[in-house]
Amino acid sequence: MSDAIRIVLVDTTHPGNVGASARAMKNMGLGSLVLVRSQAHRDPEACARASGAADVLERARVAGTVADAISDCGLVLGATARTRSARWRVTDARGGARELVAACGERPAAILFGGERNGLANHDLERCQALVRIPVHAGYASLNLAQAVQIVCYEIRMALAGEPERAPAPAPASEMQALDAHLERIMRGTGFMRVGNAGQLGGKLRRLVARAQPDAAEIRILRGCLAAIERRLRPARRDP
């Protein structure tokens, strides 16, 4: 089974959904499952619904936050059914699967699925380079979590069979987060980010950087530029 593409279930509450998702993954040759803020895979119902994919559940890792779950990943996508007001790049399951397969050569790629009640929160989606929507019939758009996982895993399998050209790997999520923190530090130091605009401005900048999908070398260039700005700011702050 392939561990290069990671399925991340966030705030999943129903053990049956976890078990059925593990079964869907194994059907399509995927084996890397991470659960964020959930122990549902340990429930007997999860094992029953896994139906032969108990090994995927046994290997599943539990993470306390989305950041922990994707820290070593390059490309990160977020599955969502809801329309979002923020300007995220959006693709369908087929396009998202192709991106995941193309990006998983140097480091793992991941797709996030939200909980049954509310889906993914905006602050989790801000860690994603793009959103994935499954084009369901408008008259009945309700899709079970495990069904969504099955559709995406199927598209990943088909994309793997097509052997697409490998794209340059995006920087790991941990480096993206470090860049976010560095940008915020500079913006606060220059007075561009203030108490009144910090929340909205921070979110917009995180989405802007995520859409760009910088690789590790590009992150180093950006942070080098920010470090040079910091060095110029220090004497100015000491000057009475």
C-alpha cells in the first residue's frame, strides 16, 4: 500500500465512518491514515466497518492538531462541500487527485476531510493550497464522509495508473507555517499589522502564500528577504 498520499480525518466522531474510510483507502491501495483530535479508530465498530482493513486502522496515527498531522507534507488539499467566502483555489476530485499524485515524489502529500457536523474549519483550510469539491447533484448534495473518501481515493488510484509527470514538491507545511510566522512578525514590526486588522490580514496572506505553492528553495529566498528587512528595522527601533 502507498503511504506517499495521506488521508487526514479531522474531528471525526463516528467510528463507523473511520472504519469505512479505512476500507475505502485499502480498496484503492492507500495506507496512510491520520486522525486529528479523534480516537474513533479504536472503537469496535470501526474495526467491524473496516472489513478486512484493520491493518490500516492499527497503523493510523493520532495527531492533536492539523499542523502536527501535515508538518512533513508538501501539497495539502482540503475537501469541502460548503461554499467559502474567502478566495481559495478550487478543483474537483479528479483534478485534486492528479495534483496529489504529481506532488508526492519528494515528500508526502495530504488531503484533509472535516468532521461529520461542520466539515473543515477555515483555520484548517488556511493550511491548504487548494480546496477539493466533489461535483454532486444539486438536488441532493449530502455525501457521507466515507463516501467522499472513497471517491477521492478512487481518483487517486486512477491518477497513479496514469503516471503523470512529477511536479516540483511544495515546501513542507512546517516551513509554510514558519514563513507565516515570519511574515506576521515583520508586519507587526513595521506597524502594517495592527490590533484592528490582524485577524483578517493574517488569513488573507496565508491564503495568498498557499495558492502560490512555493517550494523549499523559494521559502528560503522569501525568509532571507524578510530577515534582511528585520536587520534594517532593528536600528530604526533603537533610534530615539
